[in-house]
Amino acid sequence: MEKQEYTITLYTENSIGMIGRISGIFSRRKINIESLNTSPSEVDGIHRFTILITESEEVVRKLCRQIEKQVEVLKAYFNTNDELIWQEQALYKVPAHVIAEKAYVERLLRQYGANVVVIRNDYIVFETAGHREEIDRLTEELGKYKLIEFVRGARIAIIKESAGFHSKLIQFEKTEPSPEIVENEFLDQQDNVFTM
Amino acid sequence: MSTLEKTEKEQTAPATTQQLSGSQAVLEALIHEGVDTIFGYPGGAIMPIYDALYDYNDKLTHILVRHEQGGIHAAQGYARTSNRVGVAFATSGPGATNLVTGLADAMIDSNPIVCITGQVFASLLGTDAFQETDVINITTPVTKWNYQVTDATEIPGVLAKAFYIARTGRPGPVLIDITKNAQLQLFDYKGYEFCNHIRSYRPKPIVRHEYVEQAAQLINEAKKPFVIFGQGVILGKAEQEFKNFIEKGGFPAATTVMGLSALETDHPQHVGMLGMHGNYAPNVMTNECDVLIAIGMRFDDRVTGRLDKYAKQAKVVHLDIDPAEIDKNVKATVPVWGDCKETLPLLTNLISRVDHSNWLQEFRELEKEEIKEVIYDELNPTSDVMTMGEVINVLNELTGGNAVIVTDVGQHQMVTCRYAKFNSSNSNVTSGGLGTMGFGLPAAIGAWYGAPDRDVVAIIGDGGIQMTIQELGTIMQFGAKVKILILNNEFLGMVRQWQQLFHDRRYSFVNITSPDFVAVAKGYYIDGNKISERKDLRNALKTMLDHDGSYLLEVMVGKENNVFPMVAQGTSVSEIRLK
């Protein structure tokens, strides 16, 4: 199976050591995490991890089951890029004189929809958000004009088809598991499950 | 709220809150969880708990082991024979790191274990304090759950959670690290509440009836159905449900190493053991059957051999409580996800009563080949030196198959698993997944505390015994009636076998010398004997079994005997070698 970008979205308890427990599942299998973001989620008290990796679907599916097996993980989802709305943010520190002298740089920043965050006599900080390729292109262009500092944030993503976690959590909080939380939903998609 | 409800509430609430130390709360929790035996070793950071234990001597038995690794292996042995949670105590730093091998072993073999480790004062965490180690991070990959307590008020809740997680679902080890200040801290103890739900944890997946139905239909259509079962049957306490299932369906059934004793060895449908050194018929038939029904087993590489040539002709029904096991190694045609205690009866109801005696007979024909090529000579050798197999065979005759058999790791383990007879469940204690040499002796001590009315025989090689031989001191001090049977071939036999077969007999550091084991035992005031002649075997084993108390018997066996059959690494199960 071909490798492609997958974004793994986890809903977890907000407890110390979660990042270690989760990242160990990847490193143990020698899988590189391309970006990892942790943040609050739409549900109070529930943490959301967004993890980007490039792997085959089979590997990602197995990884998600291992992750979901962790006691403090409520749910693991994995999605391809077309199932997501996603963004990455970047910050650029550029010498002020470059902007003043080179009209091209100013045009470039406008073209990429970069916003000014800070203006000083010696440098200007721009911010842009978007897909990786755009950020990479802008970085490459700015690199020609003495880019002093550059940083790109981890991917954050919204799942197009998701109805959020509120109703799921209610099911999780019940002592008796309910079919609503469809723990084995991935099995439904299994192509070769025997059909009657 | 009605008055009735009110009175009930008041009755269940504790009369008064009392001041307890964190250490006392730990011991109260153990008592509430039904713990009677702790295996442990004290040290600086766990001293407050040991101080409290001084006053709980009448309610909790503490076995002072000689090394923390021995402590956790003993807790594992205890868990395996008693079907209860095993408990081990250790101090911070080296005490805790000495638990790691046992945690990894318990993790891969799904043993319910709760380890309590002491930790330096919370104010010293991260300062490289004396005997400080980052135990939580070290043990994360080898625990089902772990947690560090820095405040005593957390203790009752955290321990309730620890026991709940360790014993439910697919069991596993849990480690609770408690800082010394939390052990000493006094707090208002409001009684102990059992944990029966954690919102982020689903121990028992919901049984999907459509899959049970699909599985039943597949099984009913099968001409050559074959059941392979693992420890899940024992952990699910589903031995009877399992037997009902195979008897109604008439299926041949083979066990994994960990599944041994779930079905009595003499059962007419028991066709032997799977895997690298398993029996001939079940390995060959794995690639002949049309429906493979896997129950509570995880398709370990030692069971499957070469995966791309494993049961490719068969439809696979996989029953497991752990969703992550489905499709992990072998793709399931129908996954029956759930506790086999629940799913097996559902499946039994839906399957037809079929006579598969012709199919079963095919297994028996292959078994005859194995008897002719391997088993007969192993059990009736013509050479002067004894074989491991004949020792186990005589032991079977003397115990009748009623003993708890504990093994270490290596040739003696494979031979024992192949030939030992089991009449009842929870009788096989071995290190299956991790293959931990040194497991046998301490595990046997724990196994005896878990089943003190049963004969416990620890069968160990001359290599493995030397890894944890210090636990003879535990036996000496506390009197566990463990029978230690050392099968001495004067080699690290399994490695030697591989070097012989796959490395041109280049015997690289497998020649191990041994002390006078009987003298060592004597030094620990344990009786013993050493034999090297066949004529002494039966009497020596009988003396060992009849002895009231622990006993060590060393039996000299053939130096360069190999364990066969064998599925060589990288080959298919159907390419199993008989010699």
C-alpha cells in the first residue's frame, strides 16, 4: 500500500505523560512524527492531539488501534488530506531594509497573504497560515533576501465530516458501553469481512 | 430523595472520617482489593509504607524476596495460579528499575500485576536526588497504565483505578509510583471506593451479534475447521465455555504455549501445541484447514512462522478481547470482538453439531509420524544419557498431571510444554512472549503462594537457574514448598541448538559451567539430590515430590540433544522439520 500523509486526531484525558505515551507508540515502530500539536478540544477537559505522519493506510489503522488501547485515550481518528480542513502557521523575521528597498518582497508577502505582526527599525515579523506547500514556497523565496528567522507551527486540522465530540463523550461517560461510540467502526469498512 | 434512599446512603457512608497516612491508605486499599500476599523489598523511599506494614502483619503476608526482579516474577506466578492480581513492592531508583524485566514480561503475557514503588520527596523530583529515577517514563512502554502520586489524598482513588485496570479487559501490569512525602502525609480518609468505570477505558468491547452470526455461518460451512486457542481462554475463565464450543462443533483444537492447561491434555479433541517447537500435526494442518478459529491468542511470530505463508487457504475467525489484536498479524475474515466468556456461548448456540472425526483422524495420522520420528525416541531413548522428555514423562506419571508446572526459558521449557500433562487450568506458568530466563524460580515461589494446596514443580535449565538463584533464600526464609527440577545439559541449550543448525556448530559462549547445585541448595538449608543415571530417575522424582517442603533435584541430561520438531525461522509452519 502506498504511503501518503495521514492526520491522526486523538481525544484524550489531559494527564501528565500523555505525549510520552503516545509518541512512544510511533518511535517504537521507527515511524517519524512530522508534526504534533496538542490543544484543548471542543469539549471542556478533553485534550486534542493532531499528529501528522506519512504512512500506508494499513500501518495508520494499526497505529490508531494501539493508541486507542491506551487507558487515557478516548478516541483515535485518522484522515487523509482531502477529508480535512487544515492549516499550518508560519512566522518570518525579515530585515526591515529589505522590505523598504525591494518592492518584490512586499509584493511576494501580499501575494501569499502574509500579515505584519511586528514592525521595528531593524526587522519586520510576518505571519502566514496555510498549507505546507505555500509556506515552503514563500520560505524559499524569502530565503533569497536574508530571512533572519523562520518557524512553522504544527498542523491543526478540522475533520470535515465530524459532528464533534460532545455526544460521544456522553456515551463514554456511561458505565455500560453503548453502540453509539462504535469502537469497531473501522471493522465496518474492512473490505473482506465475510458477507452473508 | 425518599427517606429510604437517605437511610441507605447514610449506611454506606463511613461513620466518621479518620486521619490516615498515605502509607496506611495504600495498605487499606490492598486489603479492600482482597490482596493477601505481597512480594517486595524495602528501601529508603518506600520506608513509610514498610513502617505501616509493621502494623498490618496480621492481614497482609509480605514475602521478602532477594531481588526486585524476583518479587515481580513471584507476583506473576501468583497471578497465574490464583487468577488474582499479583502485588509487588519496590523502592525508588534501582529497586524500581529492577522491576522492568518483570513488567515487560507481564505486559506481553497479560498478567494482572500492581507494582507500588517508592519515590523521592516530591520537592526533590528532577534534582538527581539519591536513588531517584524517572520510573514513570522508564516503565511507560511496559505498563498498561502507570501513575505518579505526589499527594496522599489521591491514593485511594488511584489504587482503585490501578486494580481495576490491571484485572479487567486484557489484563496487564500497572505501576504506581508514590513520593515519600505522600506516603507520610496525613489526610482525612473517607473510606475506599472500588473503581468500576473509567470514561476513557473500554475493557470489554460490545459484542457485535452480526459478526457472531457471520462467524457461525463460516464455521457451519467449513469442511476442515481448526481451533487454535491461547491464554485468553484462561484469562476469561472460559474453559468450560470453550470445551462446550469445541465439543459441539467436533473441532480439532491446538494450544499456544500460553494456552496450555486451558483444555486438559487428554481431551480427545486436543491435538497438541502450535508453534516453533510445537507438534507436527497442528502446524501442518494450519495450512490445510479451511476455517481457522483463533480464540484468545495473538498470532505471535513463534506461532505463525513465515507470515506470508501462514494459513493463506483458510478463512480466519478471530475471537479476542483486545481490538488491537484483530488484523495485527493475520487478517481476520470475521473478527469476533469481545470477552470469550460471552462470545463463545453465543457462537456455540449458532453452530451445528457436526461429526468431524475423519478430519480429526487426519491429525492423528500426522501425530503417528511425529511419534515415530521424534516422540518415541525422546521418551524411550536407547542411549545411556537421559533425555529431557523422558524426565517429564516420568514426572507426568508421578503427578498424574495434577501439578502446577512452572518453566524457565529454553530447551527444557519447550520440551516441558510439549510433554507435560495438564488436567486442569491455571497449571502452566511460563514466560511466553518475553522469553525471560530467570523467570522460573521466582515465578514458582509466587505460583505456590497462589495455589498452596497444589504441587508446584519448577523445571529450569542450568542457565536460567543461575540468573535468579538468589531466590533460594526466599524459599529458605518463608518455606514455599517448591520442587525445583534442574535439567542440566551443561550448555545454554537452545542457543547451542541454533548455533549447531544455523551457524555451522560454531559454539560461541554457550558452554556454561555450573556450581554444585545440591550444595548451593544445602547452603540455603534446602534438601536436594543429583542424578545422572536412568535407573535413579523415578525414585529421585518420587522423593522430590513426596518431600515435605522445598526440594532441589538436578538431573543430568544429554548435552547436545535438540528439540524437534522445529519450524525454522523464516519458514512456513507446513515446512516443520522432524529432524
